[in-house]
Amino acid sequence: MNITVTRGSLTDFDCEVLLVGHFEGSKVPEGDACLLDEQCDGIISELIDKGDFEGKLYTSSVLYTRGSIPGQRILIAGLGKKEEFNLEKLRGIFSKAAQRIRSFNITQVATSLDFGETGFAIEDMARAAAEGALLGLYRFTPYKTLEEDKKGEINEFIIVEDRAGLLEDISKGAQTAEIISRAVYCARDLVSTPSNDMTPSILAHRAGAIATEANLKFEALDEAAMGRLGMNALLGVASGSAEEARLIIMEYNGGGKEDRPVVLVGKGITFDSGGISIKPSEKMDEMKSDMAGGAAVIATIKAAADLKLPLNVVAIVPATENLPGGRAYKPGDVLKTMSGLTIEVKNTDAEGRLILADALTFAKKYNPAAIIDIATLTGACVVALGDYLVGMMGADKELKKEISSASDATGEMVWELPLWHEYDELIKSDVADIKNAGTRAGGTITAALFLKRFVGDCPWVHLDIAGPALLSTDKPYIPKGASGIGVRLLVQFLIDRSQAPHVSHP
Ligand code: BES
Ligand code: MN
Ligand code: ZN
């Protein structure tokens, strides 16, 4: 779907459907709904007067203009109560409206953002509306071959605005939304792809193609190269699989030569069977999504480049399968990490922290301004926070604040769990320096404490996305399946950081 911005009025815009909004409780149509109502002999006010449309959030009604204006239909979308309106609601409103319009097999929509006074900046409104429509219309269809599954698509989404002074801001918002939504689509596609078509080497190949397109530096280390670096924790996890592991490295240099980069590290387990500590078969299929953190950082660095952000970013993805093969690593094994620290393997299903240990050590080579890792790391995080929230842990207050504010702006909500150092006891090992699994209780925190051992004193935040990475039910603008969680959060973090430059010189 293309998003365009045009000067004009909806009342004389020739289009299959005109999308406008109405606040719950408002007695008369406002903004552009009012203009359409005047041209169409009061059809909208009649609908409201008769009580047939109340403006409740996410509802909508279709009206036929029958020649009174060039637009053939009006879809009036409920905006909910005015005092509860915000940008997160707006994303959902445009998603639901766009989904309904698509279900009518309509291919072209014209809309306006004039709902009367809302108190939000027009650029933010345009971005949220366009993002909501794009994200809500996502479908993953490469494996669908049957005719009945090939439903229509909206090709054109036109934002129409009469006030010339607003056009530039609206265009800016829509363009940002398009770039970010494309990146989210890219992450969702990578995660949705089944693991037989998303092996570590295929993931590396896809990342390479994205890098070429976005003009990024790219490298993928093979197992021999990782061996030379001493990444034996990562290689230990990889040993049970016939597929070779990869360490994917992408670099975007939009900042100065001396600027320390933000390094993003994403867990890239392309399938997590649990290994020798094998998982129950029920829902094991969902573990194709165990590279969602990796997909998020690949998509984020692509968006950073497409937005031409003035800062340096590195994305690192340790990618491997976790399978129980004849050469697989086993409970009780001791692995020597790239950092030199030794790890006793208590459970081969706690593989994420092992591959991240070596990836984080590798990340420190870049002398980062900050390291953010993102991973579908613990089932305990799903138990604690459910499928809306990202678990956030870290010792750097400033960095956590930046992430929280990006979270508020994007609706990708994070909730902090404490790095409670008393729990360090739980990952002490009798035979090695540390072990990879503590007790069940506090599992998200002990996983983060484990990672902390590998970041040293670099400002660092860990994001556990085990809950929201793969959804079993629809959300207002996130269809069920791979959510692309983390992309909008991390991109917003980078946007904000590039606008308020940090002391980032060595
Ligand atoms: N990939 C899983 C975590 C996960 C669980 C993600 C559910 C998404 C949904 C991770 O590798 C894992 O298996 N973690 C174990 C750790 C335990 C053995 C210490 C877990 O959470 O059970
Ligand atoms: Mn696991
Ligand atoms: Zn895993």
C-alpha cells in the first residue's frame, strides 16, 4: 500500500471510500465529517441523531453518497471518547478502519486527519494514522497457494488536507511511518518464516540483502571464524545442529567517525527445541520465533539507515539452531566463553544467554556508547508480564529512561524488573565460574544477571520479548502471529538520541 499526501478537500475528492472520524458523545459531526455531512444532505448527522452510530472506539459505519459528492462511500470511524483519545488509539482506529475497508475489496482510500481539535501535533497524528493502517494490514502469505486465501489489497491510501500550511508536516509524518512500518514488516516476515526456510545461513543471507539495499557494512562470520575468536558458548549451542551457525554483523555509519556507536544485539535462535533438555512438543512450533530479537535489530538498523539518522549503529545477531543431535552439548558440559569466563551448562534450553554471552563480548570491541540486547529469553517473563509487555533490565538509569520514553511514544510498552544482585547466588556454579540456569523462580532476573557478567561497565539494557514476540490473538493494530516487537521501540530510541546528542566521544 502506498501512502500519499495531497492538497484538497474530501468533499470533492473522487475515491471509492472517504474515511472520516467521529468522537463518542459528540452530538454533531466535526472537522471533515461536518463538511461531508453538509454536502450530502445531512446523512452523517441523521445517522448520529437516530442513535445508529455512537462513535465507540474501533466501530465504523458505511454510508453511500449516491452522487452528491464524487466520493462513492463514507466510512465513519468511531474515535471513542475525546478525553481518552491519544496516538495509540489513533493507530488502532486507522488499523481497524483499513481492515474493514479491505474486507469490502476496496483498493483506494482517501482520508483526512481533521477530527476537530485534538491537541496533538499534526505530524504525530499523520505518523500514527499511517503506521496504524500499515501495521494493521500486514499479512504473511508466501506459503498460501489456495485461491480463497488470496484476498484483496488496498493499493492507495491518500491523506487529503486543505490547509496548505500543514502539508509538509503531514508528509513528514507519513514518510516516517512508511519507513518504520516497512522495517516492522521486514522483522515480521523474518519471524513468520518457518525454520526450515529460516536457518542461520538463510537469515545471514537475508540480512546481507537488506544491508546491500540500505547501504550498510555487512559481515557474517562462519563457525571457523567464531572458533578463532573463542566463541565456544555460541558454538556449544550450535553443536547439536547440522546447520552452521553465523554471527551476523551490520554497521550503519550516519554519525561522525569518532562517535561511539549504539550496539544492538539480538538473539537469533532460528529454532529452539530445547536441545538435550528438550521442550514438550506442544507449542514447540512457536519456537521458530526465537530469532525475533535478531529480526528486530536487523530491521531497526535498516530503518535507521532509511531515516538517515545522524548516528552510528551496529547490529549483531548470533544465529544458530538449538537441536539435540549426536554432537549436541549436554547438561553438565562446561563451555569457555570468548571473555574467558567459564559456564556450566545446567540446562541446554537456557541457550539464549549462552549465545548472547559471546555476542555481548564481541559487541564491546566497538567501544559502544550503549549496548541494548533484545531476546525471547525466558518463559518466566511471559508468566510475569504477559504478552503486552517487554521486560526491561539494566543498571544504567539514563539509558532505561530513554527506552521508557520511546516506549511511551510508540506503544511498545516496557516494564522494568530489578537486577536484584542477591540473586547472583543462584547462578554460582560448583565446577565453573557461573551456570546457565538457576531456579525457576526469578528466571527472568537471573537470566539478565547472567548477561550482565559479559557487558562489563558499558551502559547496557536488556529487553526480554518472550511475551509479545509472537501473538496468539489479534491486537488493534498487530494481527496475530509475529508482531515485530522492538522495532518501533528501538527506532524511536535512536530517533530521540540523534535529536538530543549524547556525549558520545571516547
Ligand atoms: N526461547 C526460550 C524462551 C521462551 C519461552 C520464549 C516461551 C518465548 C516463549 C528460551 O530459550 C528458554 O527455553 N528458556 C528457558 C530457560 C530455563 C531453562 C532456565 C525457560 O524460560 O524455560
Ligand atoms: Mn531455550
Ligand atoms: Zn530460546
